[in-house]
Amino acid sequence: MGTAYRIHCAHCGTQFEQTSPGSFGLPAPSAGCGDYVETQTAIRCPVCFKRLNASQEEFRRQVEVTYLWD
């Protein structure tokens, strides 16, 4: 299963799209595709390396799942 993300980093302002066959390094249920977002393991912006998931709300403001495929 793959996932496509649209990311807008609130720290550095970088906007980009990321696709990943491995759910962007996240376990599948924590990819932001439901009610649960992983906050224990840091997910970082690939440009400034600031954390994108300090809270579920912060993650949802910065990361949008745009497409899923099997």
C-alpha cells in the first residue's frame, strides 16, 4: 500500500508532495488517514528537520493525505 502526502511545514514554510510505498515511515494506521496520528515517534520535515507531529492537531495542519493505493 502506498500513500501520497501534501506537506506544508509550519516551521520553514516548505511546501511539497511526498509519496511513499511505506507510508512515509509511519505505521499504516498513523498516516493521518483516520482519527489516530502517531505522536511518540517524531516525523520530521525533510528540509528543516523540525518535528511535524508534536500533537495530532499540529500534524493535521501540516500534513494532508492526498492519495492511497494498494
